[in-house]
Amino acid sequence: MRRRFLPLLVVVVAAGLLAGGAAAAWALSRSGPGAAKAKTLAVGSQPTASVQGHKVTVTWTATSFTTGGAAPGYVIRRYNVATGVGVGATNGCSGTLTVLTCTETGVVSGSWQYTVTPAAGTNWRGPESPKSAVVVV
Amino acid sequence: MITIRVSKKFFLVVAVVIGLMATGAIYAAWNTSGSGNGYAKAATASALTIGDASASTTADLYPGSTGAVKLKVTNPNPFAVRITTVAKQASGTITSDKGAACNASTGVTFTDQTGLALDVAGGATSTFTLSGAVSMTNASDNSCQGAIFTIPVDVTGASN
């Protein structure tokens, strides 16, 4: 019972030290604020419009968010030049579009201008574009 | 030279006692309530500080997308800390800097983050990016464009 148990002594002491190290680890928790930021839709690009009978084809270029990335969709409006009243485009150009051109059919006779509004989700809308040149149906 | 003979049983008992004493000594170095009067510099763990990280955010959220959350953590302790979990506070509400209309329908949800290894050195402040930790639904209000969202979270970690 002499030196041959020295390794055993070392092992036991080392185990104790390791156990002590584990016990010394602090568990820390804290509440506070994280932060995230939303994008902003840029203004729509002025569209062009061309007439064929009672059909008007509207074309526009893509709009980006102000910090980059294409807008997911677009909403088209048609304005009566005589009254200045605008309505949502219909037949072929209604709703939120994910393309860069559409053709509205069945447009009643008159003078019209079109606009493009960038859209994202159900509610996000960017600034409306300048009106297109006047088209006469 | 004098040779002292001890029994195997006695030797084991002594070894175990020495081991336990070593354990207690180290534990006392970290724990204010522990024994170990000889350790005048025994550390007391101070709470982490979660600061305002809004200045470091990048606009990346829009309806139907995911985005990153910034987290600014200050560790006042002399030892490093590893953050392993960031979870939304159970009773917390995500708010914005855009007012009531946006707050009523931010559309923003936070996904709890586990298995992290976010290290903050002793005495340091670090800002972390939790990529993809938030998402925004299509119901987000129009007034939320450009908003900075405050997300109440619980941060959990340990000395490292």
C-alpha cells in the first residue's frame, strides 16, 4: 500500500476537480428586446398603355423595395380623364398581379389613364405610379 | 527514511476527502454563498443586459417573408458567457415604432431559437443576428412598412 495507489489518488482528485468545475458553471437568463425591421415599397413605375378596340394593354417595369428586392405584386387602376375618378382595373387586370403586363378587356368608350401600385400581402401598398399617357377607347 | 504503512481502505477514504475538498474550493470561487473563506475574489455572477439593437437592424421583412432578429447582449461578468436559447417571452407582445394600427396587426411571429452558441466575452457587448427568426404574414398592416419591431425575448445561457 504505497506508490502503487498514487495513480488512483490522482484520478480521484481529478474527478473532484472536474465535478467542481461543472458545479461552478453559472446558468444565466435575462429578458429583453430583440429587434427586426420591415421593408418599404417604392413608388410604382409609370406604365404605358395601348388600345385595340375595347382592349387596353398596360405594361410597366418592376418596382423594388427601397432596400432592394422586387415587389411581390402590383395593383392597376384606371382613371377617367374627364372626371378624374379612378377605379380598379377589371377583366384581365383586376386584383393583385404578379406579372408586368395585363390586358383589360371590355373597357367602355372614353379617355383613360392607368397607374401601377406596388403591393405585398393583403394590405401593403406602395406609392402609386404617375399616370400613363391618355388612351382613347 | 521512515516508511508509513496505511491500509488500502484508509488510503481511499483520504483520496475521496481530498477530491471533495478540491471540489468545494473551486465551487466557493464562483458562489457567493459557498464556503471557501480564503477566496477573497470569489465571483458573483451579474445579470446580462439586453440592449436596444434597433440601430443595427436591416430591413428585410415583408408580408410572406422571413427576416433576421438582432440581439445586443452585454456581459458584465469577468468570464465568458454562451447563450444557447432565445425564446419569445410567453406573455410578451411584439410591438412596432409605427403606432397602434401596425401594432394591432404586425403579422410578425418569432420562432424560438435553441441549440445556439452565441459567445459573449467577459466585459464585452456583442450584437448577434438570428437569421430567419421572424416571419411576417400577409395580414401585416400597411402602416408596418419600414417599421422596427421590438420582440420581447428570454435569453438563456451559462458561463463558458
